[in-house]
Amino acid sequence: MNIVINNFSFQPIYEQIVIQIKENIMNGTLKEDTLLPSVRTLAKDLRVSMLTVKKAYDELEAAGFIITVHGKGSFVTNANQELILEEKKKEVEQLLEQAVRKGRSCGMDRQELQELYQLILEDLT
Amino acid sequence: MNLDVNHIKKQYREFQLDCSIQIPEGRIIGFVGPNGAGKSTTMKAILGLCSPDEGQILADGRVIEEWSKKEREKIGVVLADSGFSGYYTVSDVCRIMKKFYSSFHEEEFRKQCKHFQLPMQKQIKEFSTGMRAKLYLLLSMSYDAELLVLDEPTAGLDVISRNELLDRIRDYMEPGGRSILISSHISGDLEGLCDEIYLIYEGKILLHEDTDRLLDRYGVLKATEQQYEKLEKKYLIRKMKGTYEVDCLTDQIRYYRENYPDIITEKVSIDDIIMYMIRGDRV
């Protein structure tokens, strides 16, 4: 598993951990049923506080990426394929939204945007 | 071990301590504040070295004065300016520790001494400040104590030894069931180690927050006078006036980054927060 923390970033450290573990799950580095390091161990290895790691694990669990079995540890769940797809779709939506906003801010109208979108779709097929 | 310091008060001539701290099992609690703020007094009260005028200290639900000798072995300690006689060698100290603490792990302790290059046969008075600091920190972690009370354990240590010893402290927490109260003037040491931070000033707790909230949510705005006038003041905690700008401490840095993109924002360290909380003006 790869996790690299940027202590100078404005992004909260627990969020950085969440995103990077998700990435590890998405790209297959962390497979289903893999046991994640314990909260204490990961905190020690990343040199962050345990509460930070716990917060990250709680969020991953709430999102369904991992499951914590009391006394055993946290495991990567099997429901990931759908979750990953969902996450990716969300990302696409956001990117499209950004594109539309940017287009509007420089005066592109609906038709222009649609034409451009069609053009790109055709270009890439 | 769970430790609950409940409104302890202690009156000295010019100084009044009035402080509450919770140290839950499994947590590392950082204790910061300027010299003379009351850190050492609080720690001494926890150890039973000074008795508070009011309030009580509960360890796992029981008043600490009732603890037996055996139970007191569950506490490990590093205090500034105290320790073994300078005429002892580390080997002598080992013999004493064996008598004091039934679970003293001599072999492991000797291994650690070797790792941190502490000579066994040299008198402690010949040790450098750093060597002494290493010795006392290693000793506090040598008998499975469930609560460590560490008063500036890293003072006088160079950056490399400091980080090695901080890693040792992290290792020490791994088995679980343990908790630590640690003070330091090098707050960088505390940022990656502690789960919560208490800031004490003039005997009172001025701030108590999870470390990751301090580092993620707190921040500084550097606004011009004009920008400051128009600023939403609700989430500002302290301000400091500079020659050209007003610097403000907030616990909602995201809010200001989103709503005032023109104003310069910076992340803060625990040192910055201490400075603002003590030297800054209330908004």
C-alpha cells in the first residue's frame, strides 16, 4: 500500500489518508479482504496521531470501503466494484460541471457547449 | 489507564492553578504552555508529589492517594531536573530499578541503552544533557507502566535523537492499554505524536482540542486593515496587529478560504497557536 502525507497541504491529513487508501483499493493494490494496518501501527508509520487515522478509518467504513471486525482489525470489503464505479461517476459529473461553469464564465452558450461536447465525443470514438 | 484530573486547585503566593485534564486510555495527550504556566505543578499533583488544595485526581476511577505501592508501579515518569544521583552508573541504576519495579525488563532496557549509545559503566554526572534525557526516558518505559507522565522528556536532545525517542514512544503505545501525558517546548514533537493538546497559561487551561483539528481547521488570515473591517468576525479567535496587516487566528480556515479568496491564509503550527492565544487580542 502506498500512502504519502503532505504536512503542508491545506487538505486535512485524515482526508489525505482516506483518498489514498481509496486509490489503493481502486487500482487493485489493496485487494478484497486485505487486512489494513492497525490504527496504532499506521499512526506510528505515518507519524500522525492515532485519532487522525481513526477518523480516516471511520470515514472509509461509513463509505463502505472497509469493515472493522472488533478484535481482528479492518478489512477491505467486497462491495468495492460498485462503490468505485459510483465514485468515478461522481468524479466525471464534477469534471463536467466544472467544464460547463468555465464555459459559461467566458460567455459560451448552451448550444456552443453542446456542440463542443458532441465534437469531443465523436473525436474520441 | 484512564486518568481524570478534576478541577484541581493549588494556591502559591503569586500563582493559582485551576485545571482539569482527561487522559483516556490509548491516548497521548500533549501539554503545552509557557514557562511557569503550571505544567510541572499539574504533573507533580498527578504523581502525588504535591497535594492540591481542592479537586481530585482519579486513576481508573479511584482517587490516586489510595493507590498501593504495587499500583503506583503502573506509572512511569520523566521529570525535569530530577533523577538518580550523579555518582551512579547505568548498571547501578539497573540494580535499583529491579528492586523498585517488579516488572523491570532489564535485558530489554540494556539493549535500548546500547542502541542509544549509553555507556553502562560511566557515572551519570559525566553524561551530557542529551544522554541523561535518553536515560530517563528509556527508564520510564522499562517496566510496562500504563501511564507515562513525561515532563519535557526531549529537552536538550538533538533532532535525530529526538525523533528516535519519539518513535520509541509510539512503539510503546502499540500494545494498547497505555496512555501518556507529555509536555514539550518543541511543539513540532507533539504535532505528529499527540491525539489531543491542552494549552495552559497562568494556571488555567486556555485551549483543549484534538491535534488534527488544530492542524486542519485552525489557520491564520493576513488581512489589510480594509479587508479586516469587512471580515466576518464570528470565527476569529484572536488577532494581532502588525505594521501593515492584521493577523487573525481562526478555527474555521476553510470558511475564510472559500469566502475571502483574496485574503492570504496560512496553516498554523502549535507554536503559532500558542503565540496567538497568549499574545493576541480577543476579537
